[in-house]
Amino acid sequence: MENTSVIQVQLIENKIYEIRGQKVMFDFDLAEIYEVETKRINEAVRRNSERFPPKFMFRLTQEEWDYMRSQIATAYNQRKRNIGITPFAFTEHGVTMLASVLRSEKAIQMNIIIVEAFIALKEFAMNYKELSDKLRQLEARYNQQFTDITEAINYLLQKDKIEIEQKDRRRIGFKNHD
């Protein structure tokens, strides 16, 4: 059961996109996960619009939808969709609210997995930030060391060059003729 859940979380993570700086899922992907038609999700949203403020859900602009269709295969395969209507994008909170208005056993089960996928993405982002910060610190420390080494090598090369130039100069002044 544990492996199945992990696989489902990974599949759902692939259906989470970033739009307008938010992690979202599309109505058609949610319909597939909940095993309902997209129009049923849209009906549930219309009937319960007070439960879906803009920070829970928004409709894509035509430009956003065109861009997304060019980027993801599932969006491209939305041929049945009314081309005059762009899909809804649900944030994590919108997905949770959607499960409460759908009220099916499947919606409840899948909602738990979807929330786990959002949590996994947040944890990954936090770990990525920590790793990125550590790499920047190491880079700064080692870049300074490499800069110091490079300066020392350049100084030594310059010193050798100066000594060679000094030997090649014609001596002037007092000369000891021993």
C-alpha cells in the first residue's frame, strides 16, 4: 500500500504546475484523478462559488492556456474542451475545497494523496533552497581561496619575470674588476 501511495503522489506531482507564482492543478487533471468529467467539477464550482475565492481557484487567461498547451501533452489533448473557455487552476486550498463539495469517496481518498503531493513539493523546495544556500556559501569561500591562490601565482610569475628582466639589463655604475 505504501509503494502505491508513493507512486500516486509522484504521478500527481507531475500534474502540479506553477502559474502566477502559485502551485496549481487544472480542472481536467483533477477530473481524471477524481474519475469524473471535467464539466462535473465546473458544475460543483459554480454551485458553490462562495467556497472558491480567487486565492483558491482562478481561470487561466487565453495566453496562459496557449502557453500551457504548448508545454504539456495532457493540455494539448483537450480537444473536446470548448475553445472559448479556458480551464480552472486550483491552488492547494482550492483542491481541498473541491474535494469537500464533490463528496465522493474517491474524491476524499484522492484529495489526501493530492495534499501529500503538495506537501512533498514544498519540502523539496525547502530542501532545494537549503542546498542552494550551502552551495553559494561554499562557492564564495572557495572562490576567495582560488582568488588568493591566483594572485599568489601571478605575483610569483611577475617576480620571475622582473628578475629575468633585471639580469638582462646592462649594468651601470661601479664595477669591481677582480
